[in-house]
Amino acid sequence: MFKKDAVVKSKTGLHARPGSMVAEKAMNFDSEISLVFGDKKVDAKEVLDVVTSNINCGDKVSIEAEGPDEEQAVLELVELIETME
């Protein structure tokens, strides 16, 4: 398992468009990928799970992945989350 934290930069958090962009990016990988926020752990490939997770601007979220491309998946999702405005 590979994991790393990211700080959400999008002004709308991971709702609607930013959340769907995260899920879409996650679907490009074979690894199982989760977003961990507080006491919640959601499947990063499920748009509805991501957009309803109540992750807001400035929140720190952990991205965890397990599988053949876990490190690449986590690093690309961290970059996406931290560069969305």
C-alpha cells in the first residue's frame, strides 16, 4: 500500500466538477484507491462517493492505493487535488 496526504485547493472542495475529475482520474488506474478524510474512507473511483464525502477547500485528505500502479496513482491524484482551483 502506498499513501500520501494532499490539501484540497479547489474553492468548492471535492464537490461536483472537482470530485468527478478525481474519480475520472482514479479510474485510469488498476489499483484500488481510497480517499480518507476524518473517519470516512471512500472509493476514489466512485463519483457519488467522492462528491458526497464533504471534503472542502483547505481540508487534508489521504490518498491510499494498493495494486500494481499504486505509487503512480497516488502521486497523480495528489498533484490533481493540490493544483485544482
